[in-house]
Amino acid sequence: MAFLDHVLHPPSYGWQDDRGELQRPSVTTILREFFNRLNIFADRKNWLAFVSWFKVFCLLPFFLLFVFQFFSWWMLLAAFVYGMVIMGTHGTVWHHRYCTHGAYRFSNGFWRFVTRQLTLNIIPEEIYVISHYVHHAKSDQPGDPYNAEGGFWYCFLADVNHQPIARDLSENDYKRVTRLMAHTGVKGNTYRQYQYWGSYARPLATLTTWLLNWSFWYGIFYLAGGYALACSLFAAAGVWAVGVRTFNYDGHGHGKDKQREGIDYNRADRSINQLWPGLVAGEWHNNHHLYPKSARSGFKTYQLDMAWLYIRLLHCVGAVSYYRDDKQNFVTKYLKR
Ligand SMILES: [Zn+2]
Ligand SMILES: [Zn+2]
């Protein structure tokens, strides 16, 4: 069996039925799976998915403080810019284009560190990266961890139900996982530690990084604007953390053919270019499926791509030593015909 066929921990309902069609579990089944796979008392190997949602849970008090204690239009504006534009663009720059696709390279570990820590630490790299390889290999097919045809909840809870790595990888397959993660700078478990924890990520390092990252940013936000700003921006990060989990369902047209002539040029899957994720985070998803390794996804004039602007800026100051840009290939192939 090919590596990408078994690198993810399959849900108990399986990826496909006997006829090879996508298994479409009911919402109840999906929710039951979700809570089973978050239960760290039943299985310690659930720890990483648990931590990922526990962080979202920890952001809830900040959200309540923002709404009931600190709300003002200025704070709302700050929260909007942070939660939509900054968190969104950072997800594209870091998790998507760098960690998964290697669309650009840092000149040194310092700039990689700075970029990784540039926003509140929420989504574990391992959960995003490995499953995203599978997503590209099996887009809209059974086995795609956030197959939009599975429905909203199938995608929304995918980081727990479908995205964690398998727990029974051979030593060789686990080595392949470590190779896919090596350039991210996230230090991983040895094979023996992986057999114990079920993850590439190491629990102590994961928790330390998280706490230091949040403490640092809370301090900075507090110095810049007191409790009000700190709570508002943490609240915004929480809204982003929930909202980003809806992206994969939306980005593949809710599992329906929503591609438009003159906008979506890639017809090999159901990905679509959407104005909002494009403008705030550079996620021109149909373009991205055409050229996944490109550090730029906004190819047309109106397709603002702030993630690309960040990468270009780092390149200008010498922090990025290499990037790939497929804009010219896109223009030649699709626009000059
Ligand atoms: Zn996609
Ligand atoms: Zn991608």
C-alpha cells in the first residue's frame, strides 16, 4: 500500500464503502468519533488532537471578556484585522506554503523561528502538514481527510477525525514522516517515542512552545493596549481557530461543482477561488491546486495575495533565500491562448 494511503489514522467508519465510494457518516457518527478521539483518558495517543481543541477552549474566556467587558468599535477593528488578516495570512505563509509545500526557503533558522512564532500558536504543524499532502494526492476522493462531499461536519472536525497520523506506522514509514517535517524545525519523537505517544510532536516541547508563545504575545498586546487589546486579539485568534476549520468545506465548493468559467482554471478537483479567503489570507485555492508549490497563489491583478507579499518582503531583506513563483506559467498557459 502506498505511503499516503495509510499515513493517516483512519476513522472507525473508514474512508470508503465496499464499492469504493466515499463513506458518508451521519453527523451523530462524526460527533461520536470526534469525542472518542479527543478522550485522552481512553488513549494517551489522542493527546495532540486534544491539545489542539483545548487551545480553542482556552480562548473562549477571552472571547467572552471581549464581548461583555471590552467591546468597542476600535477593538472590533483590531480584532478583525488580527483574526482575519494576520492569523489568516500567517496560516498561509507558515503551515501551508512553507511547512507543507516548501514553496520557499528561509536563509537561516532565526527567520524560520520568527515566522513560526509570528502569531498565536494554535494549529499543530504535524496535524496540518501530513494530512495536507494526502489532501492534494486524493482531492475530493475517498481518503481525502477533508473531503467536502462528506459534508460540513466531516470537514469541520477533520483535524481530530481524519488528520492525525496513523499509530501503527512501520519504522520506515515513520522516517518518511520525519523527513516531511524536518524543514519545519519542529523537533520530533524517535520511533520508540512515537510508538508511545502516537505522534511526531513531542508533548513537553509542544506544551512549552505553546505557553511561551501565548505569554509573549499576551505581554506584547498588553503593553500595546492593555487588557482590552490583549483580550480582543486573543478572542480574535479563537474566532479564527474555529473559522479556519470551515475553510476546507468552502474551498472545495461544499462538494458541489461551483467552478466558474474565467475564474477557476483547474478542473481536476472541486477547488474554487473565493474572494474572501483570497483577499484576507492569499488562499486562491483553485490557483493553488494548479500550482501547489508556488509561493504565490494570487495570479490575476485583483487577486491580492498578502502571504506572497510577506514572502517577497522577507526575500528583499535577505531572510528568504529561495522561492518559487508560478505566475508566469499560469499566464502563459491559461491567459495567453
Ligand atoms: Zn484543496
Ligand atoms: Zn496545499
